[in-house]
Amino acid sequence: MNIGLFTDTYFPQVSGVATSIKTLRDQLEKQGHQVYIFTTTDPNVERNVYERNVFRFSSIPFVSFTERRIAVRGLFQAYQIAKELNLDIVHTQTEFSMGWIGKFVARNLEIPCLHTYHTMYEDYLHYVANGKILKPVHVKQGTLAFCYHLTGVVAPSDRVLTTLTDYGVKTPIRVIPTGVNLHQYEQPDTANLRRELGYQTDTPVILSLSRLAYEKNIKESIAAMPRILAEVPNAQLLIVGDGPAKEDLEQQVKDAGLTDHISFTGQVDNNDVFRYYHMANVFLSSSDSESQGLTYIEAMAAGTKIVVMTSPYTDELLSKRTLGVTFKTEDEMVTNVVDYLKHGDEEQDPDLLARKLAEISADTFGQRVIEFYQDAQASYEATHEDTPDFSN
């Protein structure tokens, strides 16, 4: 198949969406399919730099979210390119500019258009006029408008499925969690990284890895550190990533007198991320805004114990304590982090971990998406008006 992925977010931007798209592209190409990325220009990518099968369209920073881009032209240019490439299917990854361009291309080429709903927008309304303009009802209306006339929707988790169903989306939805390239996690190099970071081989390290955004709630992890240090005096919290909340988080650390125990790395290369998971003793997240939580399964792939905020998704993912635990309160967070730092190596279940990793592998992810494409093509060919439910 010739597959067009339409997205506002792609490397070198760092996000779970960009990582998911790269994983999808790699898996589709591994199965012999041709994949073409239709995305926005990026100030960190020179215009004359060749990127294999990547087409970039003029864009500007998104309002109040300047790290993300919105295409300002390219509708007919994208159509002409897609026509020349003889695309068989369009798979949109955004509900904004490039998503609408992808829908336009699919409709005019008369080919199926699938969509992955990555983002729980109700958690991000504060980015626009501090939440005073856009309300949850606007998210619902925008989602319904975009999902209209799609052939199918990929939901990365049951939480997304429930949200879309509650909104009233009628398009067939299939839950397909983004996978992780497990081979990348097979040979960690933790000793050198710990040395680079100034840690001893036995230093208890808590890892927070995400975009440093306010909805990630990293301030709660920082606030819990004094209580963790009371139990594990030499513990370190390493905060990996960059984003709009970074300065406030750094100030919080200074104000609390925790600079000797909390460090910031800034943004790291996506190809090095797995080293940080392996190096840590515990992965900690206080976020309650995840549609799936790709960092959670990346930590699991590294065999690192996980302590994250409770949700239907995380409660199902972390079915046994040997994998990780969820928490509702700061007391539960502190208790579990301390317990893993002291006794985490004692809690192992290799068979359960192997089964979980098989479920979240990139190979499984890619195969399930390809099956959805094939079902979508069969449905589209059968009728352009009636879209039967093939979501099961």
C-alpha cells in the first residue's frame, strides 16, 4: 500500500505523537508498505535539507502553544503530491490543519481516510486564553465535525474510546495502543549514563520523563520529594524534557531547597531516551491527562518499576505490583516510590512482563493498524455511503 500520514507534529519536535508516528512509519515500512509524511515546516529543519518521503507545508506557531505548528497553505499542493504518489489510504494524526488537508485529499482521491485521536483536548483548554474562551462543549463539537465522513478512527486507549463514544462519534472505532520498539531496550548502557549525570551505580534514581507542561502535574512529584528523602536520604529525581513549565518547576525546586536532589536535563535525543529508562530505579508520573501514556509502556519495556496516577488505562496496564502501581494521593505516591527504591529488585515476574511486552510491542501495533487499513479498504470499496461497523 501507498500510505499518507498527515500530521501537524513530526520530528524534530519531541512529543508522544511524533514518537507514535515514527513507530507507525517504521512498522509499515518493515511490512513492505510505502509511507509518506505530510507535515508542517519546522524552524529547526532547514528548507533545503532532504528528508526521505517527507513533505512539509508552510506553517506558523499555534496560538498559545508555540512549540506546535499550523499549516497555512498546501491544500491543493498536497492533493497533487498525493495523486502523483497514487496513495491508497490517508491516515490523519491531527484534528487541525494537516488533518483537514488529509481529509480533503482522501475525499478527492476517493480513498479511505482513517484517523488516530491522540489528544484529550479537554485537558489542554487552558492554553487558549486561560480556558476562558474554549469549553468542553467546543471540543465535542470540533471532534464530531472532524470525525464525520471518516472511514475509521484509531483510539490509543479505552479512555479515548469512551470519550469519543460519549461525544457521539458514529465512525467505527478500534482501540490500538501505540507500541514500543522492544529491540531498542535489549542492551542498555546505564553505567556510562549514570556517570555522565553524576550518579553512583547504587544511587536511587526516580525518573520523570515527559514534556514539561503544566497538565503533566510534575510539581506534585517535586512537592513529594522531601517526604521521599526522609525515607531514602540519597534519592535523586531526574526530570527529563522541556516545555513551558520548565522555569516554574526549576524555581519550585530552588524555593524548596532541593537543588542537590532534583536535576533537569532539558530535551534529550529521542534515540537516547531508552537509556534514561534503564538507568532509573523508578519511573514516576503525576499526570492525569494522558490519552495513553506512551512513556509508561516505554518504562515497562525497560523493566523499570512504574508509579503513576490512577486511571482506567493505568489500572489495567499495571495489573500486578511486579510491573508498577497507581496512586490517588500523595501518601500513596510516596509510599510506593519509597518501597520500590528499597525493594524494587525483589519484585520480579518475568513471564508476566514478557506477556505485557508482547501486547505493547511495535510489531503488534503495526500489524493491528495494517489489519484496520485492510478492513477500511474493504468497507470503502463495498460502499461509499454506508460504513459498516468493523471495529471488533
